Amino acid sequence: MDGQKQWIQTFSNGIKTSELHEGPKTDKVGTMVGFYPNEDFMETTEMDIDTIRNQLEMKSYIVKGVKFIINDVDNELKKTFYHKEGIVDYVKDHSKNLLFDPITFEDTINYKKKVKKEGKVIEKNLKIGVEIVMGYNQKSTPLNLKSFCNALFLSDDGNHVIGFKTGLTRVIKKYITDNKLLTKKDEKLEITGDDVLDSLVAVISIKHPDPQFYTQNKSKLTNEELRGVVSGVITEKLTEWLNVNSNYAKMIANKAITSAKANLAAKRAREQTTKKGESQFSIVSDLSKFSPSIIKDPSQIELFICEGDSAAGTTKNGRDKKYQALYQLRGKILNTNNLDKHKMLSNKEISDLTYIITGKKNGIDENFDINDLKFDKILTACDSDIDGYHIQSLLLTFFYQHMRPLVEQGHFYFTQPPLYSITEKGKKRYFLDQEEYDDFIFEKIMKLFKFLRNGKEIKKESNIKTVLSKMNQYINKITEISNNQALDVGFIDEITESYIENPKGIIKFIKSNYDVTFGKDDETKYNFEGFYKDKFIVGNIKDIVKNIIKPIIEFKEQIKLTEGITIIYNSEETIFNAEMYQKIYKIASPSSRNRMKGLGEMNYDELWETTLNPENRNIIQVLVADVDKANENNENLFNGNTKYADERKLFILKGQHKIDYLELDI
């Protein structure tokens, strides 16, 4: 509608059923969309009128001055939503006797964000708009906080809300301290974020050129930069406002103090119900999975976080009870990246860990104080498999996101149980990972066999080791690429070499050298099946060339796999290829090699010797090297959005010994 005429076009099942054509005259301006729910595309054709009404009401607050009308014909209900002052009206409408009129803070922040473009890191300039309206009820009421991004209502908290709460808490606590509002009797009173948020009614509106959401329903905003941006705005603007409005400032401060006193009184009442003789942690409902150390000095004790009954049982008995405490997880903990604080602390493992580590039930985010730390070291004790790495990653996410100073100041560690053990001459030797074990095998191979390049013996051990290492990479690559094919590594290596010499002769080579048959008609002529030596093989030569041979050739060029290498094997000079490498690797491998089982399947002495004993164990200290990169990787890898699933899987599969966790300095 252009103020003169209506212009109409119709569609059915996504296909236009008429061209755009002229309709009746009108003096209205705008667009009208009408539709009937189609059961072919929708799970239900019945409208949820309450959901629609709530959405329109929230929209009327964020888009001020615009009328939203809902007309429910079936129920004969018509309602108009209109708010001239926008989100200021929301605070007024949803408050009970405000201490003062709602206050508004607005700012536009120019933020430079590092992003990758065509393989390069560049700075992207973002203009981020922040509008905050807030007020306090006279009487104590639960927090009422709503937020929007680009006029879209967000039903869950996100990084912008975390930034707001953190900044608000910091400013009010500083105001109380600077103005000496606590009496000598109360000077040790702890003011928490919950105390500052008590009775608050607030709305946060974000305008962002590139918003990122947790899921497709866009209920949570996840842009990492919004923590700092919103925290900075509320810190600067509210500090100025408090300094100008001292009477109102003291009202806010006194409400926080009153809330803190009430919470302290409630805590003391709960503590009085604690039975004599119970541990210092007994005021938490159930800490049956926690085994404390004997000494309590935080500077001397360690906390091991362990997964599973059997692993926890072994660790519990294998530890030094004097200074090593243990907490047992039931399984994988929550992915706490951008998770609502209430949901986090409602989870038993998160709640337990928070209290065990800080001595406070809500000791995360703005309420975390490094001085409350009950342990000098917090260590994960997980199996050396994908599940163990996943649990470690989730724990790191929790500590990095919600107890960050703990990570930044070097209190968080990964234990590294060995992957292999061997027994030689009555002595047991452990290997941390596959790379360390391969190096051991390479040393044995170099003692057992002679290597030649173009007929001349290679005497320098470092050169031989390079040849072995590259062949090892090559074998691993072949295995990786052909993982889902019913093909042998030796077969792939041989046909790859043939293809390099004569791409057009690949089918003739296979027919001439292997006991296989190909299809006889046009549809099956590239399909084959048969035997490579005594192993059954089946495949399609076109698919193999495209998906296996060409990627392998490209990889060989990348690693510059040395040609012209031969080996003295059984007193004869033999070409050193993939098949030969596998033979000599097997010969050099000791029969006593044992792939270490899970922590719960080790005996107590073995676990103590390899994982718990400070004199022998291998542990990784996690430190933040690059905050921006850590934030970016943490958000990408542990965002609940499914588009990051492949990155997350690759991150976990790499293995703990090869990962620079979140680009941390390990």
C-alpha cells in the first residue's frame, strides 16, 4: 500500500499464483501479509494466541510509538499494544513503587573484532548500540530483567546480560566501599551480585550488525565481545549517575546491604542446623561424591576431579589422603558456555564444584573471588580417550567462563595418564602418548635395520628418523582417508604408485596384479571385488581415484615423502614402502606392550606411580596466552549451535597431548 493504491500478489505452497497487480484504492501505507496455516509445512495449524499476544506485547515495548493490534476472531478478542516511551514504559509497567523514575543509559561503541577472511586475520569495525533502562522497587522483589537484540526479544540470558550483571555489581560494590557505607560491625559483610540485583527491574536493548545466537530460535545472544562492551557502558554511565544523584545512589547501596544481611542471617540459620562432627562442606545438601583431604591449608592441597565409579574408587584409594582431595563426576558435566546462571547452579555437579572450590554456593561469575579458593591445584583425572578429553574440555569451559582468575593464575591442570606400558628386563616403562611410543619404536628399528638412499647407507640417525616419521605420517593418512573403505593400506599404497606413473593404466594395473573382477556392463564396469593377498577388497575405481588416491598424492607432496629409500631386510635390499614399514614396525614392537586401560582398571600402585605422585606424574598447567583468541575458540568450539559440531569433534579427537587448549599457553 503506497497511500494511493493497493498492490497485490498471491502465493500457494511457496509458488506464486498471480503476478503483482493493482488493487483497490487506499490512503494507507505499509505491507499486509495474510496466510492460512498449511499442515504440509507446519506441525500444527492451530495458533497459540497467548504466544502471539506475548510476542506482540514485548515488540511494542522495543519498537516505541508503533501500534500492534491482535484480533482473535474466534474468541472475539481484540487488543492494541502501544508504548510511547518504549522500554521505559516496560520498567514502569512491571515495577512496584519504584524508588525513583527509571534511569536510561545509551551509548554506541566502536568495537574492533578480529575475524578470519580468506585465511587472514583482519580487524572488523562494529558499531554496537547499547540502551539500558533500569529501576529499583522499594520492597524486595525477584530480579526482572528482559533483553532484546535488533528488536528481537531474547528469552534466555546471554553474554550481554553477563556483562551487565558484572558491571552493575562492580560499580555498586565500589560505591559502597568508596563511601564507607558499611559500619565497623558489618565491614566484613560480603555483597554479592544477587544482593545488587535484588528488586531490580531492567531492560537491555542491543543493536548489533552481526549478532550470533545459541540456537535457531534465537533465544540467546552469544557474541563474546558483548560482555566487555555492555560491562563498560554500565560501568561508565552508572558511575557518573551515582556521583550526581547521591541520594538515590545511597538508596541502591542500602538495598544491596540489606539484602546481604538477610542472606547472611539465613545462612547462619542453616549452619546452626548442621550436626556436630560433620565436615565443613556438610551444609550442602549432598556431597557424598566428595572425599576431602586431611589437611585444610589451601596452599598445600589438591583437588582431583574424576569421572566414573571405578576410576573414582581407584583414585580415592591410590591418592595421598593427607593433601589430595577427590570429587567424582557422574559423567559428562554440562556445557556451561553461555548457560544461564540459575540453570548452572541447579545442576548437582556444577553446584557441588562451585561450593567445594570456593566455599560459596554462588561463587561463580561476578561472585567469584580468587581469595576464596580452597585448593592450590585443581586437576582433572580422566581416561585417555575421546570421552576423557571431552570431559576435560567441558571442565575447562566451566572454569574459563565462570572462574576465569582460577585459570589465569595457574590453578587448573590436566593430568596425563600414560597411553602404553612395556616391560623390559623386569622393569616397567610408560609412554605418555602415541608420538612418544613411536619414537621408542624408531630407535629400535634403527638398531635392527640398515637404510639406504640410492644405494648408499644412511648413517645419520636423525635422517633415518625423518624417513620413518614421514612414512608413519603417510600410513596414518592412508588409514584416515580409507577408513570407511574395505581396502588394505598396502593395496592403496601400490595402486597410488601405479597411478602416479600412469593414471590411465590404473584399471589394467589392478587386473594384472590382483585377483579381482570388474563389472561387465556400463553401470558396473568401474566396480571391482576380489582379494589383495589374503584380504577381501571391494570398491569403485572412480571413487577411489577421487576420494583416496588424489588426496594421498597431494599429501605425499606436502610432506615430501623421500623417494629412493631401500632397506636391508632378511639380508636383501628391499624397497621401503608402506607394507615394509608395517612389517618392521611390528618386528620392533615388544610383545609386552600394553595399552593402558582406564583409570578405574589400574591398580592403586600403578595409578599413584603414573598419575598422582607429584614426583613422577605428567600434568599440564593451563594458562591464558591470548585472551581474544581464547574467547573466540571457546565460543566457537563449545557453542551449542550445531554449525560448530565438526570443529568441536576435531578439537576433541586431536587428543589432549596435541591440543593447545583454546590457544592457551600450556
